[in-house]
Amino acid sequence: MNIGDRRLPRLLNSFPEIVEGVESPDEVTPLSDLKCQLAQGYHRGMPLDAVETEGLLRALAS
């Protein structure tokens, strides 16, 4: 597929949008109004180190 391919816009539109840097509840409502369904940032959860990530994944799998 090259950049001039007409399928490219449809392909790109098939990926979900993820809003980054959401740090407070005040930022969630306007994003919801814009139909943003996925977000990441300190409001959703603090970064985890490797051990914490492994524990979270194990808990979710059980």
C-alpha cells in the first residue's frame, strides 16, 4: 500500500483514538462530549513499575 492508496484513510479511521495526558476529572466530560472513548493519564492511573504491572496482569487474568 502506498500513500496514494485510497484505502489508507479507511484503514487509519479504523484505529481507535486514545487521548493522552488526562490528569483530572474536569478533562473527562469534554472528551466524552467529543465521543472519545479511550484515555490515558494520571486521572486513569499512575505509572506502574515492572513488578506492579506483573501483579496487575496476574490479578486480571485470574
